Amino acid sequence: MSKLRILYVASEINPFLQTSEVANFLRSLPQAMQERGMEIRILVPKFGLINERKNRLHEVVRLSGINIAVGEEEKPLVIKVASIPNAKLQVYFIDNEDYFQRKHVFHDKQQKFYEDNDERAIFFCKGVIETVKKLGWAPDIVHCNDWMTSLIPMYLKTTYKSEPLFKDTKSVFAIYNNGFSHTFGDDLLNKVKMVDIDDAILAPLKSKDFTGFIKIGMEYADLVVKGGVVSAELNQLIEDFSKDKKFDISIEAESEAQAHEELFDIYTNLAG
């Protein structure tokens, strides 16, 4: 088998930004897979907390310049890149002045949840897929981490299913204990829609909240995993859903090395 191509997508990665365990997972796992001979790409948002000068980010002009539709509006996509120190890995950053230039991640300085976090997630998910298209790089596996990435499996199974780059792509959705209590507006589903996407496809998202994003990720991913210890409520949601969908639920590894080995096997089996 030729080397597997794995795309990692998340809201954060060390050492550029860390607000949760997602950042550490994204730092260790891609390098472990690269050391096992896999070809890796990593995409995250360029939140305003990330110091571009300190981290030596620079714009990739050939990848920038696309407009991404979010509802009735279109926003310009800017792609930046930086290298992880002491690792042979590059990270691509999805940027947009309206969505990602704030000095906070999902809450403002008064700890109020941003009302447009739904739009930021939509822009990010669409931007990831469009960036991969521009790269001309066909991933075997797209490993999506946390709620902000949950729309990607659905987009891959609908609007982008006829794209040659994604015809054999499988998706993994990792769920973390990073919930929020906010409910988005009634226009959420319309903002998420693209070609070939109707209300029936978006039914799991109809609650317009964290649970809805988790449900839609589980609905369309080829495999669901737990990215760590989750709450009893979230664990029940996952288990109830998996009984119907016959999804595999992992990973309860005793060590990081064991988790990496299990994921290596998962990727290999998924890619078939």
C-alpha cells in the first residue's frame, strides 16, 4: 500500500494555541503518524491570539483569494502557514479578518459566547475543503476534531462527493468535552446549506446547539472516536447514537503510544 494521506483538522494545536486537550492531541498524533510513514497535512483557524511574528506565519498567496459563502454573504479566505518547531510538520491556518482577528477564541473578554461562532465554524469547514482542493492533495482520511469541525464529514458526503480528490476519502470525527450552552439562531440551517444539502440532511443539527453539531458530525463521519474523557451526558449521547449507526467508539488507551497504535490500525482499516 502506498503511504496514507491524512488530513488533521481542529480548532487549535500546540505550540501556536492551547485552550484544551485538543491542542496536545494535534501536536503529538500527526507527528506519530508521519513517523509511521504517513503523509500529513494540518489545518486550524488563525485565531487572533496566535502571534504571527513570533510563530513565523506567512501568507500562502497561491492558496488565498477564494471567497467562502456563509448564508447570503461571501467572505475572503486567507491561508497562512508555519512550521512546528523541532518537527518536520507544517500547519496551514484558515484566516479571515471578520471571523478570526479577535484576541479571544470562542468567548469575548466578558466570557460571553460569540453569537457568530456558527458562522466561524461554517467558514472554517468550507475553507478547509477548498484549501485542500487548491493544494490538489487527495486525503485518504480526514480526521476532524471537536465540534468546530463537525460539518466537514457532511460536506464531504454531499456537495463535495463528486470531487475526484475526495471520491475515496473517509472521515473520522473525534468528540471532546468542550461543550457550550449557547443556542444559535433560526437561520443556522440556511447558513450551513450548500448544493445538494436540504433540511432532511441537516436534521441532526436542528437543535442549533452543541449537541446538534456533535450529532451531525456523528451522522456523516465514517468513524466516531472519543478524543478523551467526556461527560456522562455526552458519553450517553455517543453511545445511544452508536447503537443505531454501529459506529466504533474508541479510544480508551492506557498510554499515548497505545492510542497512536490503535489509530494507526483504524486509519489503515478505513482506507481499506
